[in-house]
Amino acid sequence: MHPAQPGLDATPSASKTTDPQRAADLQRAFALFNQVSAELTQAYEALQGRVASLTEELAIANGELRRQYEEKEALSKRLSSLLDALPAGVVLLDVQALVVAGNPAALLMFGSDIVGRHWGDIVRDHLEPTLTVGEWLLGERRVSMAESLIAAGGGKIMLVHDVTEAHRMQTELERSQRLAAMGEMAAALAHQLRTPLAAALLHTANLAQPGLGDEQRARFSAKAGSQLRRLERLIQDVLLFARGESIGRDVIAVDELLAEAAQTVEPLMREHGLIFTVADASVGARLVGSRKALAGALVNLLENAMQATPAGGKICLTGNCRNGQLVIAVQDSGPGVARAMQARIFEPFVTTKGQGTGLGLAIALGVARAHGGGIELFSEPGVGAEFVITLPLAAETGMEAHG
């Protein structure tokens, strides 16, 4: 046998030791690869599921957005059709009051070239103010205007209604109401006319007595003339109430109106021993209407207060401006108006005075209403009465507001 050769035996022994270790490492590597591969597969599957879910959610969201868009488009078409069909004019203004758009009714009212123009210029070119606040004349038609602010982005929406027919019907209704009131007053009117007429006839009959002295003749003549004047005044009041006031287009300075009424009644106030004061704080305010009718209404109120107030009492005429309205008050220190009478005080032929016609307050109320205002009574029995007239100021203010 040959001796062993150490160098040759060592290599196979090391190889035998390394091969199992490499196999084990390789097996572990394969196991780790399989694990990672499985995890990646699971992650990919989860990602695929998430993608599918997101795709489904996106499809649902797109469908909802499409549905909302279609609904809004349909709503927009309906609103557009509604605006086109509206008989009222709708004008859209931006923050500079320039016209952005208008519906067909607005274009028919103001012309097809209004887009881009300033609203104030359109108002001045086409509209004329009336005595009624918020109403204007557009040619032969009568329109009312209302505005609404646009919260988002500023600007305004102007809504213009044609109220010609409504105004005509209101005028006819007021006329019918006056005629109905005249029918109800027929019996009272006959009584009112009969009394002064009978007295005048009696006094004139006395003038025909033989041997009547000059002094008696003058006395009977004066009494007959007084009754005839009373009869004439009654007939004038009835006619004025029956036909209503024909309102003019006078531009009236309020201070001049109050001064005119005060100058008319001051001598009568002194004759009755009353303290009469005027407090005018209207600060150059102006009205548009009938100067004669308004002055007559004020004189009626002042005479009514004078007749109700005993000698030594006080009567005050005041004028103020509040919230675009003129407020004129006639206040007295008389006995006031009984509560039972207050509800009927403005009715025709209702009077607490033996010589009154009962038409003064009714006429004053008619004048105030014809000018777009009204009259209110404030009274506590025993502490006096106050009649307050409220009238709209000249309409130029409203015109500037729309500009």
C-alpha cells in the first residue's frame, strides 16, 4: 500500500462539508423568495381589488356628477324658458349698475340695446316718476320696479311689472266706492240740505212782510245769506268728495305749503282765542301734486282742530321728514275724540259739530290718498287729538336710487 497523501485527501473532505450548507442556504433562499413572491402576489391582488373598487367608485361619482349636471342643465333651460315667458321685465345688473342681461319682456320695454348701458341712463331715458312710490310711467303704460341684491358676486336683479291694468282697476274701484258712499249718504244729504234751505226760505219770506223796518229787514237778509252760504259750502264739499281730487304735477315746497295753510287760519285762531304755533323741520323738502288740494286738506284739519278746542287752548302745526316720507301733524289740546267715534271719524257726514257738514275729514283723507299717502288719528279722550298726514316726497329721490 502506498502511504497516504494528505494534500489530496483534504479537498474532498472540505467539499463534503460545504455542499450541505450551500444546499441549506439555497433552500432558505428559495423559501424566502417563495414567501416574498407570495406576499407580492397578495399585495398585487389587493391592489387589483382596490383599483377595481376605486374604478367602481369613480364610475358612480362620474354618474352622479353627470346626473347633477343634466339636472342643472334642465333646470337652467326651465328657468330660461320661464324668464322668456314672464310678462314682467327682468334686468340683471353688475356691481357698477351696468346691464348684463335682460329677458325678452325687458328688451321690449327698454329696447334691444340695453346690454352694456348704465341702468340710471335707461331709467332717465324711458321712465317718468309718478306720485306713487315705486311706480313709473313708461310711455302710456304704468310699471312698478323692485330690486333684489345678488349675494354672490354683487350686482342686482331689477324686476319691472306692468301694473297699468291694476292701476286702472284700482281707480275704477275707488270711483265705485265713492259712488256707493254717495248712495248711502243720500238720506243724510237730503237732511243736511233741507235744514239750511228751510231756514233761508223762512228768512226770505219774512222780508216780504209789510211795514218791516230797515233794521229787521237787514237782520233777516243777513240770516238768509248766512244759510245760503252754508248751503253753498255743503254743496261744494259734496261735489268735491263725489268726484275726488284731480291731482296736478305741481312741485310744492313743503315750507311754503305749511306757511300758506297757517296764514289762512291765523286770523280765525286769534278770533277764537287760541294759541297757534308752527314748527317746520322739513328742511327744504318738496312734494309733487296739487298745491290747492293739499292746502285745502291742511286747512280742513286746522279748522276741525280749532272748532274742537275751547278758548285758551293750543293748536300746533308741525312738519318733519322721516324715511323718505313727509309727516305733517295737527295737534290740539281739546277734549279729544271719543273711542266710539274714532273708528268712524273719516266717514262722510260723520260730525260732532252742529253746523259741520261732516265732509272735511273725508275730503282731507281722499286728498292724502290721492297723493299716495294717508291720515291717522291719535287721540286720548280728555287730552286732545293729533291728526297725522303721511305723504311721499318728490319721486326724483327714488329715480336717483335706481341709477
